[in-house]
Amino acid sequence: MNSTSFSDFAINIANDHAQVVPVTLFVAVLCLCVVIGHLLEENRWVNESITALIIGSLTGTIILVISKGKSSHILRFDEELFFIYLLPPIIFNAGFQVKKKQFFHNFLTIMLFGVIGVFISSSIIAASTFYGVYFYYFNVAVGLGTRWLFPRFGFRGLTAREYLAIGTIFSSTDTVCTLQVLHQDETPLLYSIVFGEGVVNDATSVVLFNAVQKLDVNRIDGWAAVHVLLDFLYLFSTSTVLGVSAGLLTAFVLKGLYFGRHSTVREIALMVLVAYLSYMLAELFHLSGILTVFFCGILMSHYAWHNVTESSRITTRHVFAVMSFIAETFIFLYVGMDALDIEKWKMSKLSVGTALGICSTVILLISLGRAAFVFPLSAVSNCVNRNAAGSSPITFKHQIIIWWAGLMRGAVSIALAFKQFTYSGVTLDPVNATMITTTIIVVLFSTIVFGILTKPLVSYLLPHHTNNSNINREPCVSKENLKLPLLSFEESAATNILRAKDSLSMLIESPVYTIHYYWRRFDDAYMRPIFGGARSNGCA
């Protein structure tokens, strides 16, 4: 009887350790990444993303040897783990830390690259899902795209929806490597555009991916394209409104109740929980959680952050940055391990030559899709902003760096691929296994190769960073101008009409600056008194 009880106890202990040991090992490897990343801090050729990938690959190799070729994982990746636990802190911190002044000053350029660019890139990568000769969105007859090129390598079996999903998966950029090379103070224009586009691009890719899942692929025509576009606009707008509402609600509560007089912990807890709640509500209502939590982060940093105590301000910035850093390191570490997943490679049943051909095709299409919108849309942006006061044009050298920065693929691409082609991180279909391995190799190659070459590219094209330090500074606006109402009931109708004409003239000549100018006036006059926040000093 005693021996039976002891055996049961031993089995329970073994089962508990079977769950604890992998987590312990993974956390230990995460700690190793942090330490090695610190030691390589001065080496701007190898950043923390590349470090995590390399350590993940080395760890996977060791596990593969120990397990005698059975597995290369410590933990099994689940796309739900990414979308529910890892993605929110990354995107929220991006919105919370964004330089709002420069982000909105370059808002038109960022939206052109981050929204329209995704549609163009997705079309080129996915090409047609109908007869293989038409771009889905633009109905342009071409001989490019995965639908046309993949069968050339003997790779068949993807459905029409999966081809469209591939376009969105590989249109999601990862600009972490480039941002670790660019400097906010030395290259503010490039940093603002690359950072802003990266976040908006990820959000747009996820929204478009979700819209594709609802598409009736049996009826693909012009009306179907319009339906996808309307669905996209609905998801984009409602997700943004939800994020803005969550940020404003948090700011209003913090300003009205002043939590800091009793506990700074409650202030921080409220900001974290409301941000996460906004993300989960968006997912619950089938909206874009990534877009919601991004704008929630922007609104919280603009209003709510100024309503908490000084100690909470310092704590929140560090806490959000730490959560984002750990989540990003976790993802890249796992990708490094997953690249050596023998099960998926065996399941794909493709030769090395065919696998390399597919990966090379995807990288080529990513490059072409990126170039197809960066250079034309840069010209559009320069044309629109040519008369804007204080703005600088996007030069050809800047365009090359922006194009290069967007060639890297990362966490969002991995998550969307797992969501499309696996079930809880596992796939038993050879076609799906091929797409997972292809995505992982593309992420590995683009992050390591393009990431390492980014530093010399920036140094070669922009040898004197200090010359760009004055880029994108707005002209000083006096406090008196900011205090003036948009329209005054105390003035005559003729004066108001004259002011409206002047405003319309400013809008036509420099639309981005004019919108930003009037937003600052509206913000100071109406928003900040209600929701809090630092007042504009006129020459911010």
C-alpha cells in the first residue's frame, strides 16, 4: 500500500517537472540572451534580434543532438500564445513610446507606406488567385506572384484564400534591426517614417489578413474587391475608435480620481489593465486588437501619462519597455529553434533545391513589392509636402534606406503563418508544413542578412548624420496663435470668413502642417482641460 502511494507520488512529481523543466530552461536561455545582448551592445552590426535568433538556433541544435533528432524545441509555439500574450505588450509599447509630434507631422507619408503600401505589396506577393494571371486588387495582367511561380517548383495544393493570406503574411515588416541602427536625434525624418510605417504596416497586415479570412473565394470579382476594401475600412476605423476611447477613458479616470494620492501601484495597474482590456475587447468583437492597443498607447502617453505621479511616469515607461523587450526576445528565440524542427522539414517532403527556390521566390517578391510602393509613394509624399513649412523631402538615399528597412520580416509574419497553416502550432499537412518552414527561413534570412548589412548601408548613404539633425522641425507657433479659437462668436462674420479663407489657403498649400497646427489648437483649447496632459509651449 505504501509502495503504491509512493509510486503515485513519484509519477505526480515527474508530471509536474515535465511542465516546469521546459519553462525553466527557456527562461534560462532568455536570461542568456539578455546577458549576451549586453556584451554586444557596442557592436551595432549584431543587434538583440539577431542575437536571439542565433542563440535560438544554437539551442535548437543542442536539443536536437540530445534528443537524437526527435525535436529542437524547449516549448511548443501556439499562435494564440502570441496573439493573446506576446503581441499586446509589443504594440502597446510602440504606441506609448512613439514620438507623437514627428509621427503625426509625417502622418501622411506613414499612412501611405503603412496602408496603401501593404495593399500593393500583398497584391504583388499573392498575385492572382484567379487563373493565375491577375492581381487580385488591381486586375493587372502580370507574370509574377506566388500563384504563378510556386507551381514552377512543383509546389501545389494551396487554396485561393491561402494565396491571399500569403500576400498579407509577407507584407508585414519588422523594422527592429533598422531602428537599432538609426538614431532619433541624428536622422529624425528616417526614424519617424521607418518606425511609424512599421507599426501601421503590422496593424494593416493583420486587419487585411482577417478581412481575407471572411472573403468568399468562390466569387472573386470587382464587387468582392470592394467588399474587402469596405471590410478593411470598417475594421480599421472601428479598431482605432475603440483604442482612442480606451485611452481617453483611462486619462479621464486618472485625472478625476487622482489615484496617486493613495497608491501609485493602482495608477500603473489601471493603465496596464485597460490597455490589455482594449485589446481583448477588439478581439472579442472581431476587430483589430493590434490597431486598438497601438492607438490606446498613443492616447495614454499623450493624456493619461501626465495625470499620474512622477514616480509612476518613470515606472510605466520602463515597465512597458521591459514587457515588450521580453516578448520580442521570446519570439525571435523560438524562431531560431523552430528553424531546426525536423518534423516540419520531413513533413514538407520537398528537396533542398525546391525549398531554396520557394524561399528565394518569396524574398524576390518581397523586394519587388516593397520597391513598387516605396519609390512612387515617396514621390507623392514629396509632391504633397513640397510647400509645407519646416518639412524636408524624402531624398533618393532616404528612399533606399526606407526600402531596405522594410525587407525584414519578423514576429507578426510568424504569428500569421502559424495562424493560417497550423493548429495549436502543429501541422500534419505537407503543404502547410512547407509554408511554415518557408516563413521561418525568410524571417531568419531577412533579419540576419539584411539586419547585419543595414549599418554599413546607412553609413555609406548617410556618412554625416549630424547634417540631418535639423530635418523635420516645425516652425515656432506662438502661444497667442494657439489660444485663438478656430471661429469666434465675438468677431464679425467678415472676420471669420477671412480667417476661414486663410485656413483653406494654408490647407491647400501645406495640408499636413495645417492639420497638425489646428489639431494643436483644438487639443489645447478643449481636450487637455478635460483629459489632462502637458500644455503646448508654442515651440515644441
